Amino acid sequence: MTLRSLAEMTWEEVRAVDRSSAVAILPVGAVEAHGPHLPLGTDVIIADAMARACAEELERRDRPALVLPPIWYTAAAFARTFPGTIGVDGATVAALVRQIAESLLEQELTTLAIANAHLDPAHLDSLRSAAAEPPDGSRIVFLDLTRRRVAEQLTEEFRTGACHAGRFEGSVVLAERPELFRSEAHALEPNPASLTTAIRAGATSFEEAGGPRAYFGWPADATAEEGRETVGTLGRLLADLVEDTR
């Protein structure tokens, strides 16, 4: 199966795609702290893997798919005090997603699916906003991993809410970019503090949520096998949502 990566295609190759039925998939992530053991670009690594898995699943269903270059910058307020984190206003991201959808619409690409695993509340709000108000004639499909029906299909650690730079994310990095997984992970103690619970209680930073080193969960337990399974599940769930909302 040939994966169509838009940035690697020529314009004539894009013209040859059946754009009336094609799905454009946009990976979205953040540049932010992920503990002492994972790279700042972890969320984009996960989003890009999710986008490619979704494209492969759609192609198996005879639906053409194009994987777009990622959006690297978004709201990242929870990690704002950690060096290397780069945050932008959520409204900027929502406007950018809509403008990308408008540009695709001009080329008869009417469906934009967002691949995302960055769970900062302001960031999620920006994607929900974009999906709720797409350009006329366009459809923006957003799989919200915080929704119970979605979270229940992901890993045990993810469901605890203690899943930033832990086993869930570390496993995907091990599967996709093992050279970026630092050995420090094996010496890290578990941090079972739930980000979900902390956010509901009013926390606005990783420190306030109980993560002074910007990680939550069980990073030492990460495995490439779990990462591959997670990527496959994320891709399938996004593909299902694309098909269910046609």
C-alpha cells in the first residue's frame, strides 16, 4: 500500500487523486516538555503516526487519503514554565485549521480529519471550535480522545488520566522513533497523579497537577509493542469517525 504524503507529492500527483472522495488528514501537536526522557516533539510524533495509520485504514476501505504536513505549534499552557515549550494562542490554531480546510475546499477536498493526541485543555477547545464551525461545504472531523467512549478503547494508563510522558506516550515514541527515547525513562518512578482530576480541580500547570518533571504515569513500563498497538487503534478510531460522519 502506497501512503500519500502531501509534502512529498508533486501537484500533478495530487491532481490525479480522486479528490471528491479523498480525506485530508492533518496531524496536530505541540512543542512542549515531556519529562526528562521524551522529546519536546512527542505529541507530533504520535499525531503523525496516527495520521498515517488512519490513511492506511481508509485506503484499505477504498477511500483515498492524503497525510498533510503537521501543525507543530499550539496552546501548551500546562508546560509553559519548562524550557523548550513553545505555546501559541488557541484561537490562532482554530483559525489556522479553518483556513487549511478552506484551502483544501478550493481543491475539492471537502473532508479534513484531525489527528491529535495533545490534551492541553485550551488546545482541545481550539480543535473543538474548528470542528464545530467548518467552512461552508467542508467537514472537519475531530476525534476527541478525552471522550469516554474513545478513552475506553485506549490503554489502562490512558484511562487513569496519568498519561503525559508515561507508558502510553513513551510506547509510541519507542515504536516510531526509538532513538529519541532516553534511557532515563527506566529509572523514573511512577507518577500516578491524574491530570484529568487535577484539571477538574482547577490546576493550570504540570507543577500544580503534581508533575514537577513534566511526566505522569509509568514511563519505565513503555514498550514498542504497546506503541504499535496504540497507533493502530488511534488510526482505526479516526477512520471510523470519518466514515461514520460522512
